[in-house]
Amino acid sequence: MPPGLRVGLAVAGLVALLALWVAVSSGSSESFLVPSPGDTWSAALDLWRSGELVDDFWASLERVLIGYGISVVIGVGLGMLIGSFRSAESFFEPQLGFLHYIPATALLPLFLFWLGIDETPKIALIVAGTVFYNILMVSDVVRNVPRELIHASYTLGAGRLTVLRRVIFPHSLPGMIDVARINLAAAWLMLVVAELLAAEEGLAFRIVRAQRFRQVDRMFALLIVFGLIGVASDLVLRWARNRSAPWARS
């Protein structure tokens, strides 16, 4: 597809979404209130000027960076181990098969009971809600490394650690970044659940506070902020993948 046509279609999609929003907001009622784009923009400016938006953004971002960072480190480490060695796969597969089906959101009451109501249970929920998917998906990426490359490395005298470091990890890196990009949405979902139940600041907390006073325009403004964060993080991770592995560009 020509780049110009691709950009044109993307712009047309955004315009269509905006037109649908305007149409729905013009026909909204008291029982189904949808603010107009102008009202939503005004609410966002009010949140910005009051400082609430900036404070809540940094509070939520810090939780996601810490929790999801821990999840990615564990996911890459165990995923490479499971994907590279059958013994590790046999040991960890039953545990992961059991644990990753436990809904992470159901663990929040336990985390609050065990860890208190500060930042620790929120971070723990983000880790629990994403780490098993990171492990399983990274292990699948590692399994897709061509066997010919690995056998050739062993034939040339490379040891296991060298093969992991010089062959498996570089070949799997773009796939690992894509895994992190995909599961980042789950990290934000876990954050929203944590902030809805136990928080005094954060974007999701601010949405609940706006709901109590029927400030639907503020709720829409905060939802758009979530969307913009997602788009920005997706672009950053795509850039990181393309920089680290030019052959994997898309």
C-alpha cells in the first residue's frame, strides 16, 4: 500500500470516529449522556490547569512502569529458560498451566489483606495480571528460533550460555518487544482495577471521583488520556523493536 494512501485511510478513520462521537453526543439524553468533543476538551483543560491531571498521570505511570517492568524481567528470564530447555519446560509447565488461569483481579482482596493499602498491592496486581502471559508468550517466541542456527552454533563450538546470549536472545528480541507491547494493555487494565478499589490518586481514581458527581465530560477526558497513553507506548515499543532489529520492521 502506498504511504500516502495509508496515511489518508488512517486520517479518514479518525475523522469517521470523531463524526460518530459528534452525532451520538448531539442525540444524547439525561439517561444516556455523552459530552461533545468541545465539552470534553474543556474538561481536560480544567483538569490540566488544576494540576490533577498531571499528578494522576504520574501516579498511574509510576505504578505501571514498576509493576510491568518487574513482569517483563521475569517473563523474559523464565520465558527464555522454558523455551530453550525441555527440562525447564517440564518443571514449570504444570505450575504456569494452573496459575495463569487464576483471575488476577480476584487476588486484589488478598493483596490488600497481605500487603496493606499503599502502593505495594497495586504493583503486585499488575505483576500477577501480566507475568504469566509474558512468560508463556516469550517462551513461544524463543521456541521459534530456527533449529539450524542453534545446531550450527553448537557445531562451531559455542557453549549453551554463548548460544543463549549470541543466538537465541538476539533472534528473539523483536518478538519479545512485541510481547511486551501486546501485554502492556493488560498492565493498564490491572492498574484500573487496583485504582478503582484502593487509591487516593491516579487516572482511574479520578474517573471514579468524576462518576460520583456525574461529571461525564471529565470521565471522557480521562478515557481519552488512557487511549493516548496506549498509542504513545505502542509507538515507542515499535520504535525500540525497529531499532534493535531492523529486519523485523513492519
